Amino acid sequence: MTSAMTRRLGLLLGCCIVFLCGCGPSSSGAHAEETSRNVHSPGGDAFITARVKTAFIFNRHLNAFRINVDTDDGRVTLAGVVPTHIQKDLAGAIARSTRGVKDVDNRLQVTNGKIDEPDETERTFSQAVADATTTASVKLDLAFASGVKASEINVSTRWGTVTLRGSVGTKAERGLAVKIAEDAAGVKEVVDEIQVRG
């Protein structure tokens, strides 16, 4: 778990720097007043947006790639789709608790069905790199696991969702492969399309 978190932290180092920027205590009242003004300036709004997004990325129950965050004068608007009302409420609570946020307009849509993947053209370079890194993490974890024949399982990742395909000898092997993928760094969801032979 420690090594998985280390890989994830390395991938998101840039977000961490933004997230941690300005989080220390103020050394004086004048500094606090200046910080307050900066938080609600356009630059401050960008930092708030980055902090909220980073909090979503580090939350295992949310797929940050499907949640759009916009900040205007400290007021955060959330848009996008989530599978359940629980995740919608969770995203709102996280945003409200983020430093500098004055109010949250939670416009997340809840869908009980399969969420359609955004077009490939909408993926940013950083999202493509994150997905490739997640795929590599899952493949490595499968390769080093006993009880799973990694060469028979294909792994692909889009927007933090990992899809497993291929065929294995037993249901136990399929279940183990899914569990390994769920525990891998960067994984938000796992789609199990593995077939059991026989």
C-alpha cells in the first residue's frame, strides 16, 4: 500500500504543490488580510479550483476526471456526472471544506446506468499520462501477484476507469485480478470483462 501511494503521489506532485500552496498559518494580521484578498482574486480562484480537484483526485470514492470544478470569487460550481447521490454529496462536502471556498453550487448529475466515456479528444495530456501510469501500475501488480496469470489479462485505462479483459481458469483467479486492480494506484473504478474458461 505504501509503494502504491508513493507512485500516486509522484504522479500528482504538481497538484500537491498547488494544493499545499498557501496552506500554512499566517504570521501576522496584515499577512492574513493579504491572503484573504488573494484567495478571492482570479489567481486565488485558480488555486481554490486546483485544491478542490486535488482533494477529489485523492479521494478513492470519486472519479475526479468526471467532475468539473469552476471557481468565481470563492464560489465553487461542480458539474459532471457521478454514479450515486452519495458521491454527489461527498463531492459537495469536500468542496465546502476546502480552504478559501465561500459557497458551493453542486450541479453534479446522478446516473444509475453506465457513464459514457468522454470523447478521446477531450482528454488532456496529463489525463492520458495518468491513465497510462495507472495501466502500468495494475499490470505490475498483476505480474507480481501469485495466483494470477498476468499474461492472460489485458488492462486498459480511460479517465481512471480500468477495464480488465481476457480469460482465466477459475472464478477465484478472476476475483483476485479484480481485487488487485481495485487496490492499484490511480484506479477509480474497475470494469470486469474477464471470462472464466470451462
